[in-house]
Amino acid sequence: MIVPNLASRPHLNTRPVWLVIAAAAFLSLVFLLLNTRVWLTTNRALEEQILRLDQLEREDERLSTEVARQAEDLNRVPWKSLAERVNAVNAVIKEHEFSWIGLLDDIERVLPIDVRLTKITPKVDGDTVNLSLTAIGRTREALLDFFDTLIEDPSFSDPTPFSEITPEESGFGYVFQMTVVHHPGQVSP
């Protein structure tokens, strides 16, 4: 039997190699076209984003300088003296809102018939009014009755006497000086 010598004349089948090379070349061309298309579209979007970024950076710089300028303006404001002036204006407004009629009605309700007020000095402090009162009474009991009535009335609190002059010293009756806190708008039961 004769055995063919394949080494002397090899049979080469190159068709599968050429098919693989053709398919690879085709796929390479398709991927190259896809990459080019993606690159062009993303490049356009990137240009828009770069323009938007530049615009935002300019806006940020403008706003930063404006905020810095306004902060500098605010640092020049004398806040402490401004707060003191506002508090002073608020005190004046509260004093102007003070109702003498309401105060006198409340005092009339608690004032005994034997006591006469000669001086009322109010000082408005928030929702309360600090009063300095000077009263003249025929008897010491009338002044003590006035003091007791102030203690019991819800429109008044903290009555504190600080001086008393007897009829011998004054020549006309008991003179009594005191401070009391008035709560406007409180109604006695």
C-alpha cells in the first residue's frame, strides 16, 4: 500500500482563515463607524456642557463678588447701636400705647374713699407697668386697706412701700410712697 506523503505536498485549506479575516475586518469597520458616530455626538454634547460650565463659572464669580460686597456692607452696619436704638424706639412705642384711662379705672376700683393719690409715675416695661405712687390718707388704716386691696387685685402685683410720713411730720395726714406693678388688661373677679 502506498501511503501518500502529505509533507511533500501539503493540502492547505485557507478558506476559513480568509472568512475569519473578512468577518473581523467587517466588524472592525462597523465598530469604527459606531465609535466615530458616538464620538461626534458626545463631542457636540460636550461642547454644550463646556459652554454651560463657562457660563455657570462666570455667574458664580459675579454672585461671589456681589455676596462679598454685600457682606462688606453688612459688616459696616453698627449692629449694637442699631439694636439699642430699636429697643429705645420700641420702649417709646409701648409708652405711647399706654392707656391712662385703663390705669385710672383700675386704680379707682382699688382706691379707698379715705385715700387720695397725689402722684402717679408709670414706667412701661414689656406687658407690665411699674408704678410709683404717692398717697395721702386720713388714717393709717385707710392706707393699709389700700395696700391690702392692691395685693388682692389681679391687675396689680408686688406692692412695696418705701416711705411713710406721719401727720406730725407732714402736717396734714399720712403720706405713703410705694411701688406696684400694674398688669393692663387683667380683670378682677
